[in-house]
Amino acid sequence: MSEAWFITGEQAAQGALEAWREATVVSAFQAHQALDDFGYIDQVETIIADPDTPAKTRRAWKMAQEFRRMSPTVLELAAALELTAAQVDELFEYALTIEA
């Protein structure tokens, strides 16, 4: 007797969310503006100014033209801000709506 394999609705939704996270990219302007609109920009700038913050993170913040949802810089800053994955998703969803 063969086993039937199927994906539950929850698994499909999780897969879609993971795919969205991997594919989502916003411009530096969109990222900075979203962080400002959500009240996080001052905290991020404090983190970036901290000499203990890795040079690569500081450089990425200052020089990147875009930010990917799952990039090391985004994940590091989200952890420093103590944001949940859902909160980071919300920031990116919002950032995608911002036009310069």
C-alpha cells in the first residue's frame, strides 16, 4: 500500500511566505522611509554608529542600493531591534508601497 503525500493548507501558506521572503527586495529609500515611518530609524542609526557593529553591516547600511528581506544585514538589524519575523514582514510590505 503506497502512502499518499499531500501538502496541507498551512504548509502551502508557509511555503508561500518563505518564497515571498526570499524574493522581496526594496530600495534603500523605501527601507529607510519605512523604518522612519514605523519609528525605528533613530534606533537603527544608533546601532550603525556603534563601533561594535560589524563594519560590513555599517557599510551595507550606508552603501546598499537595495535591501533583501532575508539578507544578513536585515536579519542582523531586526535582531538588534528585537523585531519578530512578522514585524519585519510588515515593514517590507509597507516599504513596497512607498514611492519616491
